[in-house]
Amino acid sequence: MVKFLELILKIRDKLCIGKPDAFGVKMGKKNLSKGMDETQILNELNNLVEDGKTVVLATVVETSRSVPRHSGAKMLILSDSYQVGTIGGGEMEARVIKEACACMDDGTSLLLNYELVDPVAGDPGVCGGTVTIHLETYMPNSKILIIGCGHVGRAVAELASWVGYHVVATDDREAIAEDVAGADLVLTGSIEETLKQVDLTDRDHVVAVTRNAELDIQNLPHILATDAKSIGVMGSSKRWKTTRSSLESAGISEEDLSRITSPIGLDLNAETPQEIALSILSQIIEQDNAGNS
């Protein structure tokens, strides 16, 4: 029976390419289910999130009477409205995609209820049934960009990975940047080169644990040009005063300078690299969880 239904869906999809489907909406090749079963959909969801994409999983959770797809049907929606799989096509699916895009904007999930009875009354179909669809938003792990792969940088990388962040470590010294435990990606070279390969969003963090103020002075203007949620710089208050003065002389605005936290980390009287890493991650987690209580 399942194979028969999959065959019917494949035939329907082939017939509907570029033509109005049963609900009057054209289907392009990128919208086809291609007979994807639940396992394939979930595997694709995992692949997309691991690739850094934000994805909404739409699942038909309850139906009654005549409907295009029944409980268990799944579809993935990406931020550009690209979809994988189908939950029935037509106006109902178009509305689900619109709602999914709104969910991605604020990272929420949603339960939708549709009656498919009277399009004149605003229903998204005429099948005669009802459908309940759950939208669940999946977002990639926030990134932590660690600048400096010395003792503290390595400790931060290992702890950040254990906590669940996507860790990128970089150092301008190739020999120092080898074998950073916990890092998902290790890059060498200048910060300009690093930022060509790493897109920092407003969910991501920068931890600068470099060997001197001169490097911070070189790097921070480039970091400030990103959308990073937080920028932390390790060092004493005296070192930060020197760094800040140089940045001000270079024309960095007070608004931009206010984005930088230095010294980075909660005040735990930390001494060892591991203790310093704990203070840094504690501060980042506190920032990420602000407003959740």
C-alpha cells in the first residue's frame, strides 16, 4: 500500500511540473517530493543543519476526512522558501511555507490548523477535510571564533565544543594552530583571510585570546565589521586601555567600542587556562540565555 501511494505521488509530481496542481499552484522541480520517505527527510534535515542552514520541519500531525496528505507527511522549508518534500501542495502548502519563514525569523515553533472546505471563505483548499500541521524550527549551533590557539585558546575550544558550540579556531602562526582539540575548523593566516571563510551572524561570538595588544589592534576593526553577537578580548585592564586608545585614534566609534568586552569572562578569580576558559564560556552562555528566564 505504501509503495502504491509513493507511486501515485511520483506520477502526480511528474504531471504537475510547471502546471497547476489540484489546488491551482504551479510546482517547479525544486518542490518535488521525489518519493522521499520520513528517514530521508530527517537525514536531509540533519545534513542541512550541519551545513549551517536554518530549517523548519513541517509535519502533518492530525487529519480528518479527505486531505491531500495524512499524518506523518513531512516537508522541510529553508529561509529562501526552498522546500524538500511535500505536505500536499497548493494554497495550503504555500501558507505553511509563509508561516515557516516567519518561524525562522524568531526561532519559534508553531501549530497550524486548516479546514479544506470553502476557498470563498478563505480555506486553502476544497478537499473537505481538516489538517493540523506542526512547524518546528531547527537552527545550527552558534559559532565561537577563537583568535589565538595558545593555552587559553585551546582550553576555550575544548570546553566550547563540549558545551555544544560550533568552534572555529584561528592563529597567524601555522605551527601553533595544529591539532586544536574540539575545533570544528582550524584556520591559519590573517583575520581578513579567516573572515572570508567564516560568516559571523548575530548568534555568534568572538573570543580574542591573542599574545599581545598589537594583534588585537590589527584584528578588532575587522571583527567589528561583522554581525557578531559578542566580542571578548583577553587581557588586563591596562592592556585594554592601550588597545582602546589605539582604536580610538584609528577612528573606531564609541558605539563600536561598546561592543567589545575586555577583560573577557566572568570574575571567577581564574588562573589556569581551564579556569579562564570556564569564565569565558560562562559569560557567553549567560549572554545567550539572557531573557530566557
